[in-house]
Amino acid sequence: MKITTELVDHICGLSCLELQTEEKQDMTAQLEQIVAYMDVLNELDTTGIEPMSHVFPLKNVLREDEELPSQDRAELLACAPASDGEAFLVPKAVE
Amino acid sequence: MGPIELTALELGAAIKKGEVSVVEAVQAALEAISAQDRTLNAFITVAGEQALDRAKRLQAGMKDASSPLYGVPMAIKDNICTMGVETTCASKILSGFVPPYDAAVVERLRDAGAVSLGKLNMDEFAMGSTSETSSYGPVKNPWDLDRVPGGSSGGAAAAVAAGLGWYAVGSDTGGSIRQPASYCGLTGMKPTYGTVSRYGLVAYASSLDQIGPLCRDAADCAAVLDVLQGHDRRDATSLPGRHDRPGWTGPSADYGHLLSGLTGDVRGLRIGLPVDCYGDGLDPEVRRAVLTVAEVLKSRGAEVVELSFPVLGYAVPTYYIIAAAEASSNLSRFDGVRYGRRAEHHEGLADLYRKTRTQGFGAEVKRRILLGSFVLSSGYYDAYYKKALQVKAVIKAAFDEAFTRCDLLLTPVAPTTAPRLGESLSDPLQMYLSDVYTVSVNLAGLPGLSMPCGSDSKGLPIGAQLIGPHFGEGVLLNAAHAFQLDTDHHERVPKGGEPS
């Protein structure tokens, strides 16, 4: 299928990424080549085949509900670019 | 013979007998690293002081030396979290990230008395087949410094091959342990999905990722896997051991007996040769070397069965659709809020996310995120993502059918030996295609082993792949061990190499 720069703009938006004009041209061409190659799957008739997300039949694996300590808040917040000691800090999200 | 020339198990035995101290072993490795790693670039972080401190404590506590790998220095791929030691995934976006916890495999290694020398270079977020997409620069192949070591666990393979540590722990999503092991002349293994906890492994494609060892021979691999494998409640896909969960009727593994199960006896073992894996696109020197494995095992009493594997051509597109889709979802967590780097200049929250990710990720990571967003997006989901999950079921069924006729499959690991640096970066699709023999193993959740089986006319190592049914690790390791009893390709690993 044809990958257009409009489509690349759309998936950049979905991915929270920005591409410069030249990068975008390269990426559009590469994605078109890769997606064209993926179209080989259409040769295979998969009518009626259940999509497989996990190779083992592991469903509803339940365990006892036990109380266990979680990570220390201060240690986790120390990994963040900005925090106030209680929460992660981000720019104002609601005007 | 200095400690560098020993295998991990030989060094473990020498430590136990008091012939080598843990501190001496760590010092030997650190000297090899400082002599060679400026050239190889296998390590992102060398944790020399921590390693020496730990070596002293282990030497003092020798009475607890129950593991055959007690005191043996090793190193860890930089996408596996290590408490107090920077974990970058070779990405700018995680530079400076020091995890407040250890991955499950790091805990298990510590309990077995391992000493970590540091963190190994890799393709950024394990996305690549050459270790050239690292933001810390490419890794060099110790067999030929103009060539790539393979990827994504390229630092792991280069380090062990050059004698900068006795074994390494990497991750394999589509061949990232087996292919670099092949390019560097090592024995490496991607275990059955669910048998090694992924807790603390920075996720690339969660349904395919699995942690495993890169070693100098099959016996070392068995010993390391005995440490790594086991049930872990913190990984929801972790499979219970046979005795972990009374009343459980689902799949379960018999953990911890791989090393003790190595007999070298392969009488009656049925080796499947999928003829589709020996056709067009395979280097004739690689074909010849891989087929010698069948001959050697036959001389020890194994049988060889030819069979067809008609779905081989669908493996790469299926893999890249599923892996990219999962990557686009997994990597959405890198947004400059909770860990890693944040873009300095931004206007509001959405712009902070965008700028942080745009500045923090490299080109290959962006390509896979965009591809993943595309195959999951409205209007294309059914044609690509859902289709790939259906083909995955077809591939899994083809393996099930093959394993009714044989006990393991013998294939090449890669179509060629190690390519030159720079050759693959300009053509991403070409790089993806070189994963043709390895990716189907991850799609079906099977164990796969890579071992050296010869060298080409340039003197570069050639790897053979053994693929087994679920929980077939013991069969694969025993076949590899049998091959290594009769051949010396694994001993050609440049143990120690030449100081540069």
C-alpha cells in the first residue's frame, strides 16, 4: 500500500514523535518498503484461524491475595526528572 | 594457563579448590577490559569497584559455595535492571537512570554467587541486529574489528568472546542472543517463553522477549540456565515449576537439572532438517558447516529426517508486525515524567512528551514505534496486526507438526557470517531479512540454541541453531554438548584475544 506523508504525520501524532522534513521523507519511503514486504502475508489464507496472542493456554491464573511491601516512594521519585518529594511534577495540564 | 582461558564451570571449580581466588578472577577480567574495551566498546558501564568489593565478600563467605558458578565474574546486558548501577538500554532517553531494584534474574544470579563486572552495550532498546544503533557507539567483533558482533546482545557476545568475562546474560526477542553468539563463536540460548522471569527486563516486545545466557560452551549455558530459570510471581507469564503449584494442570517445567542432564548420549535422537532453511539466500560456506552438525550427531547414533517448513517465508513480516506493535505500546512509558531524561525546552505537557521522545529515541527505535502505531491504528489493525497474530498461530502449528516427526530442528542461525560495520544501517529491511531463521522461534515461544560449527574462508565463526519443542532445553543442550565433545569449534573462541 502507498504510505503518504499525511499518514506518517498521523502516526507521528499517535506516537508522540516529531520528524523534521528530511527525516519524514526518508521514513515515509522506508515504511512504504517495509509495509510492502509485509503484504506477503496476504498470500496465506487465514480464514477461520483464531489470532494467537499467547503460545501457552494461561488463562485466569489466580493466586492468594497477599500483602507485600512495595517500592519505597522516595527511591522511585529519585529516578524522576522533577518531583516535590511526594509526586512527579509536570507542566500544568489543565488551563 | 591463566583464569581467562578457563570456561565458567572450570573457573568455578578452580575457585572452589582454592586455585584461583574470586578477587584474582575479577582482577583478570578488569585488566582484560581495560586492555581491550576501548577498542571493542562492549561495556557501557564497568562496575569495577563494586565487583572487587563483592569478590572479597564472596571469597570470605566461600562456605556457601553451593553453585558451580560461585565467584565467576560475568556481565549483564544493559536492558536488565541492576540496583544502584545505571541501566540505559543504550538509549539517550534512559541515560542516568539508576534502578532502585534488581531484575529477577539479577537476584537469582546474586543468590548463586555471581559477580557482575558491569553493563553491556547493545542496540538501542534491543532493536537491531548489529549493535550499531546504540547511542554509545557501535560494538566491534573481536574476530575482526571491521565487522559487527551481531545484535542486539552484541556487547554481551563481544565481551565473552574476547575474554572480558566468563559469561553474559542477554535478552532475545527475535534472535538477539543466538545471532550475536553465532557471529562471535559462542554458545547462546533463548529459553522457552515463560521459563525465565522478565521482571526487571526493560520490555521491547513482551510476548517474545526472553532472557538467556551467552557462554563459551553448552555446559556453561546449562549451568547458567539452571540459575536463571524458575517461577516468579512478579511476571504474569512466568510458568510454574513442576512442584511450585499443587493442583496446577497447565504447562510446567522441571527447572534446575540441565547441567546434571548433560550425558552426550544422542542415540536415537531424531534431528529434523527443514529443507526450506537451506535454500536460496544461504551462504554456501554456512550451509556446509551447519550440515556437519548432522553428520557428527549421526556418528554418535542420532537419526536425520528431512522435512519441509513451508511457513519460513512468513516469519519475518509476522515478527516485525507483532514486535513493532508491542514496542509502540511498551515504549509509550518513556515520556520524561517518571524516569530518564526530560527535554529542556517545552511548551506544556503534550509538547514535553513529544520533545522528550523525539530527542531521546534514535532512528531505528522511532521507525519501529511508528510501524507499530501504524499496524495498530484504526483502519489497518485487521489487515496487519490481527493478520500477523493469525499467521503466528499457523507458524506455531507448523512447529507442532514438525515435532511429531523429530526431536529437534537443525538450521543456520543467520544466512551469512558477520557483516561489515555500516553495511546494514542504510537498509533497514535488509537487516530485518537477516533474522529469517531466528524470529519464528520467538513467535512460537520455543527454546533455541546457537553454537559454533565452523568458520568461513575469512576465519569468521559460523553458527548452527538447534530448535526444540517447549521445555526442550535439555535435549538441545545435550545435543550441543555431544557435538562439542567431538569438535573444537567452541574452543576456537578467542579466549582472551589479543590486547589492542
